[in-house]
Amino acid sequence: MPASDELDAVLSHIEENTDRIVSDLQELCRQKSISTTHIGIDEMAALILERLERAGLEATIHKTGGHPIVTGRLTGAGAKTLLFYNHYDVQPLDPLDEWTSPPFEANVVDGYVVARGATDNKGNIISRLAAFEAFLAVRGELPCSVMYIIEGEEEIGSPSLLPFINENKDMLSVDGCIWEDTFREDVPVLSLGNKGLCYLELRCRTANVDFHSSHAQIYENAAWRLNWALASMKGSDEKVLVEGFYDDVTPLTEKEEELVRLMKPYDGAERKKKFDLRRLALDLPDEELPRRHLTNPSFNIAGMDAGYTGEGVKTIVSGRARAKIDCRLVVDQDPEKIRDCVRRHLDRHGFEDIEVELLFKSLPAKSDPESITVKACQEASRRVYDAEAVINPFGSGSTPTWMVIRNLGIPLVGTGVGYITARTHSANENLKVEHLINGAKYMAAICESFGNA
Amino acid sequence: MPASDELDAVLSHIEENTDRIVSDLQELCRQKSISTTHIGIDEMAALILERLERAGLEATIHKTGGHPIVTGRLTGAGAKTLLFYNHYDVQPLDPLDEWTSPPFEANVVDGYVVARGATDNKGNIISRLAAFEAFLAVRGELPCSVMYIIEGEEEIGSPSLLPFINENKDMLSVDGCIWEDTFREDVPVLSLGNKGLCYLELRCRTANVDFHSSHAQIYENAAWRLNWALASMKGSDEKVLVEGFYDDVTPLTEKEEELVRLMKPYDGAERKKKFDLRRLALDLPDEELPRRHLTNPSFNIAGMDAGYTGEGVKTIVSGRARAKIDCRLVVDQDPEKIRDCVRRHLDRHGFEDIEVELLFKSLPAKSDPESITVKACQEASRRVYDAEAVINPFGSGSTPTWMVIRNLGIPLVGTGVGYITARTHSANENLKVEHLINGAKYMAAICESFGNA
């Protein structure tokens, strides 16, 4: 019997078990697990443990400095092990009054499971477990071994994940990893990396009070100083003028260049209309937008304030001013080195007094687009969605995936059940039942291709 | 009998009537008159009318578009008329819990009348009325005619004063004006003018939303645009780069240059210590501070905000940014022309999209330092305080006095009972009884010198 036919039986089994799979998702969604406010976390970890065991995995709860991490292991055919990495925590519910179905009831409404966590990330978890269960039911074993990490702090920056990975490298000796991601229209996106983040706070203080502005001629204004400092760091041509900022930007590989050329241009006109944009940055044409977006680092003012910010008139000289600078980094920029570059830049330009604090950092990372993990996802996409997956070699956001890619030294593909309609992080988060079932089939096909590679 | 001896009798009469004068001040302070919240305004205007009549003036309440203006007239000896201009409204009370004596009980505590309005401006009013009453009691007439304007909107920008002045120019045909001002240590300050004010709001809007900062490479950030626009308008050498900004700055007269040279240097070291200053603007030496402070226009950021301004981390591209620009103007800069210069500057530098709104304006003005009104105050200072008054030819703040100077075409001197200890606009505003009585003598001496000039 050819492999594809064998897989057909597994995929059919998933289809036939739709009702059970939906009720499995409802079970997870009905357990609250808001990491921000620490609601239901321990109960959720216990349920995940029990659920992994029910699916046939050997499961463990690991204590951390924060929320527990649950792992599972299941030995399959062949020598290769595929790691799945997900999270059991969810975002807070607000705005609460916009939910049309109670967020922890997980009702099925018109073919959609409506719940906080339905897609992000409990739908992803269930799609993976349903795939494993189908293999065990139809074939008695998986086409590859699997390792599962489900953490409880993804929505709050995954502070316990890196130490956990570093302390468990033997247990996590695997050949590739599948994380979560989205669809573009009906085609799965394969995200092979993430941007780093260097989030700085700049604080300027010229006096211990705000002065009446009739003294503006003789006292320094912190708002002006901060303004001059910021203007020295980036020009209106969007070039970052901080010396050393671009030093560690690695050129794209030939394969990455090819993937960038294949990217669908963004629809600039549509975005201008939708968001009432003055213009796109640098008036870039549509075909240059993906490259600019995905391969360039940014140096962004996420916020600034000084002096009087209310309505109307107040006449003061600001003694304090503050800006938040949010840099998205590309491989191999390092947030601490960027912080040092900014510090040196300020010192060289006469702004020694402006304080710089690194409030948050994460590292950039990217995976080899020619790895077997990527190829397995491409094959699975053709098989289940009858479509060529969209490869995003870089990722646009800053996610915890760098901890896996860099610290385990393996390729990672972000891909999963998240359609644009799923409203993740918003009110009325949902997962269409059809997308859940297709997602389970997709995960089964990935395991199959990965095992056969 | 020489004039000085005659005046001695008037001054003695004031001294002998200390208790009555204090109780007159208490009477005014016990009537609430907060213009911001429109508390007690009409009752206060009625009390002022009654009080002017009791002092022997022919008084009138004038309706305006806002709070009533009360005027009084008293014909005295000679041909000259001196205008007194004060206000009966007071500042709000906050912070209320810091008052150690109820703000409208006007108790005498250790020789100080403690009340909202005790100095600003009811103490000034009573000092003037006590002077008039003493002349009438001792001599039966004043050494000059007096006209009195007491308005009720000084603390909220005097919106009704200019139309009132323009509609009553015949009634206000006078030879000079006395307004309020402060002391430097124990010496009266004579302020001969005021700065103008051009208060602008600059608004930049690049999109109808804030974007997730993972899009910083492709969307414009309003915070950056505003930053670049501001940096184009003033350099770190404090020079305003807005074309035309300095065009209407009139050079100082020879007399003004002389007065500036005579000014006491500011104590920079003491201010640096007190306010924990990084430095004084441009590291100016003490002797240059008064000239810089009083003769230069300013271009100050009174406030700016964009994006996320709370604690910690939020990663957004700001779609909106706002700055408040507060320019103190010198003679003969005009706030509307300055607004137009800023508009043209933005247009020329590629910031056509940034909106500019003039939120508040007032004009600069200055009085002839050699006028008889100034000389009368100088003589009175020598007589009552045994000190040479400090002449400030310009004034540092933006006050309604320009309406009198420019629209009546007369010299105005700001001088009065306001010591630095009086805590005007703060909790526990007060007036020392001794300062009130000296203030009344000072006003009597001014009238005498003005009448004899």
C-alpha cells in the first residue's frame, strides 16, 4: 500500500471524528488560563498533562520560575523526532462587552467555535493531538517520534522558556520544530524566523520641576533636548544614523533572495485607503513593500511625552521628557549591542545626560528554508490544502521562536490553524470547525512527510 | 507747608487706621470670586461697586460678554488722571488640603492675612482704596484725579477687557496707569511691559490607527514626522530657525540698554542647586541671564505626546502626534504673524500635512521708562521704602497690560504689594499686615508725585 493511501485512512479517521475533536477543543477552551492575571494556570497545566496522556504521550509538568511547562513524548517509526511547540495560556478578554458568546463557554455558533483561545493556541494544540490520535488509531504508531512543549507564558513574553530549553537540551534533542502561524487567504504561511526586539526607554531630565514658560529663555527644556537627540538618530529618509546600528545585519542568502522575489506585492493603494495613510514609508511601490517590511530592521518611536499633554493651553518648560524606542532587529543584530550603540551615539552627540534603559529584548532568528521540516510542511500543504504554502523566510514580529532556533540549533516552521478571520487577541476569537479539522489533517501530513524524509 | 510734610500726615493717617484697613481686606477676601468656576462673581462685583462708593468714588458696573467690569472715578487736584487697573477674581483653591487656615475666612495669623486673594489681587485693591481714603480724610481731595478699572476675568485671560477698553476710550482718557506687581527682596519692582504669547498646537496624523510596530518599516510614524519638523524649527544653539521669526524684534532704546546693564545678575549657581539643573541655557554666565530672560523671545515646547506614554512596553507605530509650542514674544512681534511663519516653514520643509492652530495669543508691549508714571513710582519707592525701585523695562510674563499700553496709548507700571512670600496662586496665599500698610502708603506717595509732576 503506497504511503499516500495509508495517509488517506488517517485523514479520513480525523474527518470521521469531527464531533469528538470539536468537543476536545471545547474542553480546553472551557478551562480559563489567562497568564496576564494568573487565572486558571495551574488547573490548565494539569488538564494539558491529562490530555497529553489521553492522547498516548508520556507527559510531565515542569515547575519553572513562572508558570509550569508541560512536555510530552511519543516514540514513533524511524529515527527522526519532530518537536511541537505551543502554549496553553490565553490573552485577557477585554473588551468584554463585545463578545457575542461567553468567551469561556466555547459555544459552536454557525460552524465556528467561539472562545478565548479557540485558535490561539488551544485550536493548534487540539489539531496536533487529533493527528497523533488518528495515527495511533489507524496505524498503531506515528511516522516519526514527537516531542511536545506546551508553555504557559507565551502571551507575557515567555520568560521561563529560555532557561527551560537550556536546562533540557538532552530531552530536546530533535530534528525540527513546528510552531503556530497564520494563513494568507486559504494558503498556509510557513514562517521560518522572527525579528528581534530591542525596546529602549530614553529619559531626559533637565530640572526637578517644570518651569513657568516665561523662563524658557534661560532654562533648558527636556522636550527640546530629547527632540534634538531623536532627530540625530534617524533622518526623514528613514536611515538610522546611530553608528553601528546596521553592522550586524547579515546579507540574505541566495535562496532567501529568491524567496523574497517570489513574494506577492502588498496592495499599497488598498492599505492607504483602509488606514487613511498620508503615504507609505518613502512612497515605496507595492513590489518593494514585502522586502522592506520583512528584511529591514526598524528604529521606531513607540511613544514620547513631555510637559503638558492635555487639551488647551498650559505654559511650561518641561523638566522631563521620555521616549520609547522600539527596534525590530534582523539576523544577526543583538539588542544589547544596539542599546550600546545608542548609548555611544548619545554620548558622541552631546547627550550624555539622556538615560537609556533596555526595557525588553528578544533575538532575531531564521531557519534554513531547505530543511526537511520546511519541505514536510510544503508537501503537507499540497496534500491537504491543494496549494503551495507561502514561505516567509523571516517573520515580521518578535516571537519566542528564536529560543528554539538558536538554543536548540534546529529549523522551526511557524504554521497552524490561524485564519485571518479568527480574531486572535480580540473579542469573539473563534475557530471554524472546518479549519480545525483541516488543521489536524495538515499536522498528520506533516508528520508523515517528516517521517518519510 | 512743604509737600512732603503734607504727605506725612496722609501716611500717618494710613498707619493709624491699620485695624480698619485689615478689616477692609478681610471683607473683600470673605466674598468668594473664583472666575474659573464662576463662583461668587456677581456678588463680588456688587461688593466692589459698594466699596468704591464707600471710598468716595463714583462707581459703575459694566456688563460684558463675560464677568462684569467695575469702574470708579474720583476727581482730584490738577489736570492729570492716573488709572488704576486691578481685578476682583481669584484663582481656584487647590490643593485644598494644604491650606492651614480656611481660604475664605481671611484670618490674621501671626501678622499675616491668610486668604485666597489676600495679595492677588484684593490686597492691591485695598492698598489703593486706603490711599484714596487717607487723602480725603486728611486733605479733602486727592493730588490727582483717579480712574479705576477692576475686572473679573484676569485669572482666565481677560477676554472681556480689550473690547471694554476699545468701547470706552473717552472715559479712559488718562495720563498713566498703575497695575500690580512684585517685590525683589524689600524693593518694589516696576514692570513696564509684558511679553506677547503665541501658543500653537501642531498636530501630525499619518494614519487613522496606531499600527503594531512590526509594520514600522512600511508605515509612517507621526511621532518621527513631528520630531523632524520640530528639530527643523530650533537648533540646540537655541536659535529659532523659523524664517521670519525674529523679523519684528525691535532693538532696545538707549535708555533700555542702560536699564538692562543696571540689572542685577541672576544667581545661576543658586538656581542650578535649587532646581537641580543640568545647566542654564547655553551655559550663560550670571550677568547675561537678565538680558537673555527679559529681552529675547522664546520658542518653547510646552508639551508633546505621541503613541504609548504609560509605563513599560507597548509596541506601536503612532498614527498621531501633537506638540504645544509656546512663544513668548517681544515688541513688535505679532502672534498671528508668528503663526503664519511657522505655517510657511512647515510647508517649505515638506511638512505640509502638519496642522498648526493658534490656541491663544496676546501681544507684547512696553512703556516709556522716562514717563512721569515711572518717575512717580521711583519717588514713592524712595519715600516709603527708602530704596531705589528695580525697573524691569519689559516684564517676563504675558499679561493683559498690553491692552492698556497699546490700546490707550499710555505708559503702565506694574507695582504693588506682592512679596515673594505671598504664595499667590498657591495654598496659604497671604499678605503681611505690614506690607499692606506700606503698600497703601506707597500708593498715596505715587498719587502725590504723579499729581505734582
